[in-house]
Amino acid sequence: MPAVVVVGSANVDFTVQVDRAPKPGETIFGRNLLISFGGKGANQAVAARRAGAVVAFVGKVGQDQHGEQIRTHLETVGIGEAGLISDASCATGVAFILVEPDGRNQIVVASGCNYRLTPAEIEARDHLLTGEILLLQLETPVETVFSALRRAKEKGMRTILNPAPATHLPQEVFPLVDLLTPNETEASTLTGIAVEDRSGAEEAGAKLLAMGCGGVIITLGADGALWMSKDGAQHFPGFSVQPVDSTAAGDAFNGALAAALAEGSVLEEAIPFANAAGAVATTRRGAQESLPDRAAILALVSSVK
Ligand code: RIB
């Protein structure tokens, strides 16, 4: 039985390094094209698997070359393809990523089949929605996310929603979320509060709790993460690393968090573990190839003890 179930997107990523992002109407040269397996859903599933969890993934790809490659890849990484739906009427999702010298990125996603994953298809795979944790993002339709959350709560699973990419959500979603894990931008979008420092994060976190989430973890990049619950706020510092590519760092955080919680860790242990996973991911290029295994995460955690 899986410990962590991820419902979400699967993409193929095309990443290019640039000296700076182009201006409107400008053509620039990039270098070192990297073609990776990506998509926030599949990234988080692989991150949880590498962090040590037994993982199931539910998502949708096209009946095309990229879809077949993703299917084979999910088998190879030990997740399996039982939850991967193929649809001939849409293309597998792709993402185009520019990475600047300081590791910051810009991403454009062509969702393709990811945005055709329906609530009915989740219901038809109800047997896969079992385990400790359901982990979701927002690269699939909100109604699909809502229906998976509702079913997971009925089954007594703990739910984590990483509200990425940033968008507005209907109010009825929040009470179904045990842990919401926005970054600063996403927390701002959801609350209308500017989140530029820890005090802005606390204000946004308080609002998200009032909207019905069980708990909120706002990721703060190099500054770590802020956990807010009914008992108050707790800050967990980031790890000092030399970033080369921030792609999938948030996914590394969420996957590792889910894996740690699924094996019984409390949040005081799970958040530093997840922070370390995110930090390691920034030191490597690409999406899924940047996701650390358990040993690499624990090595960074113990390096500061
Ligand atoms: O979070 C990073 C991911 O966002 C990339 O892998 C890309 O596919 C987009 O989904």
C-alpha cells in the first residue's frame, strides 16, 4: 500500500541557461539545453519516493512519445504506472524553463493532458487513493483537486495542498486541506496580503488558517519556512547552499515533507528534512534529476547539527 499518493501533473521540461531573461520582443541566445522529466505532480511523487516513501501517482499524459517516456520513467523510479491515464485527444504536458546565473527561473507550462484530468477519472481510481498522505498541486483542474481532497478526507487521509502555480481558490477547498504549503507569491495571491518578509508571511498564514486550513507552511526560499497552526508560528531556517537552478526546489520540499509525515515524523522534524531536500535540489540542474535521495537530505540536515 502506498504511504503517499500524489495526484497531479507530469511534464517533459526543456530547460535552457541564459545570462538574463529576454525583454518583450527580444531574441537572446541560451545554452545547455536540458530535457528532463518534470511537472509539479510527478516531481513531488519522485521527491517523496527518493526521500524513502512508497508512492502512487495519478495523472494524465497523451498517447505520444513524451507520454510513453513518462510511463517508462515512473516504472524505473519505483512509483509504477497504474495511476497514469493515457488520452489520445491531448498532448502530454511540456514546460519551457529559463534559468538565470543565480539559479532563478521562469517557467511556461503548456498543460495539455494535465488539464484534462477529471473528477470522474479520479473516482474511477478510488482504489489508488489510500495511504497516509494525499499530496496535490494546482497544475490540474481545481474541480479535480477538490474532488480528490474530499475523497481523501472521507477516507481519513491527511491532505497536503501545494497551491502552485499561484491562483485563486474557491473557499470550500481550504477546510479540506490539513497542510497548505504556499511559497510567498502563492500566499500573497491566496490572501491579497503582500508577503515580502516573515511578518507578511505570518499575516498571510493567519488569514489562511482563518479560511479553514488545518495548518500552513509558507516556504521562504533561502530563509527556510514558516509553520503556522492554531498554536502559533514557528520559523525553520533554510540551509546555506550555492544554488544553480531553483527548478523543482518547492517540489523537493513538498515530496520530502509528505514522505517524512507518512513515516510518522512530527512537523518539527519533517520541516527541516523538507527544507534540506529543497536546498539540495537548488544545487543541481533540472527538475527530477535534481531531487535528492534520503541520504543526501540527511547529510545536509546533520551538517548543521
Ligand atoms: O515546479 C517545477 C515544475 O513546474 C517543472 O518541472 C515544470 O514542469 C512545471 O510544472
